[in-house]
Amino acid sequence: MQALLTTEVLSAFLTLTFLEIVLGIDNILFVSIIAGKLKESLQKKAIRIGMIMAMVLRLVLLLGISVLIDMQGTWISVNNSFFQSDISGQAIILFFGGIFLLYKSTKEIYEKVEHSGHKIGDEKGSTTMTKAIIQITILNFVFSIDSILTAVGMTNGLPNAIIIMAISIVVSVLIMMIFAHPVGEFVNKHPSLQVLGLSFLMLIGFMLLAEAAHLSHTRVLGNEIGAIPKGYLYFAITFSLLVEFLNMKTRKPKKV
């Protein structure tokens, strides 16, 4: 017990919990947008299920961390004058996860733009709980792998690292569950925020593709593809949200 109460461990726990919450914002956004297509009576349930699944998937992947680490090994090797890559299991999952995010976010933006003349809430009930849960599961699986790999990198060398990661995952998801429904309601009431959130998911999808190429040491015409620093991405997201909130404030009709 004393080994878990050292300054180093507590610092790692707080940092990791904060990071899990930041990474989980993407989950909340996507789950909220998908849940917004359900009937109002099912939305809260879908968000709760989505958050619980995010926690369970992270804990399962954490327990199977050795399998996840083994997936760093090369599965397929491609080597020619134009393209070289040592493709791993992790890279394949991140690649298809990125493709899924790009496809889903582009499709959702297209639907919102094409039906921009419809009233807010017209699309409620346009999907079923089963379809919503399948989409949420796919997204949670992709984000869980990214989250666990980040957590492993942060706690590398610390005693009882698995316990620290497990507690931080549970605490961060419980915090997210408290705010998930209010955030979901707020996002679904503001179409501009929905489109902005979907644009963020497109960025994250592109980042996952770059991460997959980086993990595979992919070279195109002799130039290696590097990873996109997450700090830059989340700074851009935070800045865009700040600008949007300012726009929302200026769009409010002033009381006479």
C-alpha cells in the first residue's frame, strides 16, 4: 500500500487520470452525436452504455497488455523502391480505426449539411439502439488501444503500474459519466458544435493513420512518415472550441 502512496506514483496517477479524461472527450463527443439520433427516451441509456463499454474495453486491454505489446511485432513486410513498411498488428488496428473515423465523421457532416434546413431533432429516432451500440463499440475499441498505449508509456518503470492504470481508468470514466449526458444535450442543441466535433474526429482519424504509418516505420520515396504530436492536435481543438464559444456568445440576441 505504501508503494502506491509515493509522490511519484500519485503524480503519475493524477497526470494519467487527467490525460484519460482529455482523450475521453473524443468518446463523449462521438457517443453524444450517435445517441442524438436515438429517441429521447433512449439517449441517456446509450450514453451510459457507451461510457461503461469504454471503461470495460480499457480494463480488458490493460489485462491483456502483453498481447497488445506483442502486436508491435511485424506481421507484413513491404519493401520496394517506392514504399517500405513493416506493418504490425497495432498499426493495422489504428489504420482501420482511422479509416472508420474519417468515413463516419465525413458521412455525418454530409448528412447535417444536406439536411441543414431541417429542424433540430428531426433526426431523432433515425437509428436503432443496436446500430448505435455497434458504432460506439468500434470507436471505443480504437480509442481504448490508443489510450492504453499512452498509459503504458507514461507509467513505464513505475512499481504497480497496472494497478495505477486500472484505478486511473475507472476514476476518469466515472468522472466522464457524470458530465457525459449534460455535454451530450448541449452538443445536440447546437448544430455548429456537432459539425465542429465531427471535424475534430476527422483530425483524430488522420492522426491515427499517421500513427499507424509511424509504428510501421513506413517510408515513401525514402522519407519516413512521422507521428503527429497529440499536444498540437489538442491545442488546435481547444482553440477552435474557444472561438466557437465566443461566436455562440456573439450570436445570442441581445435583450432590448
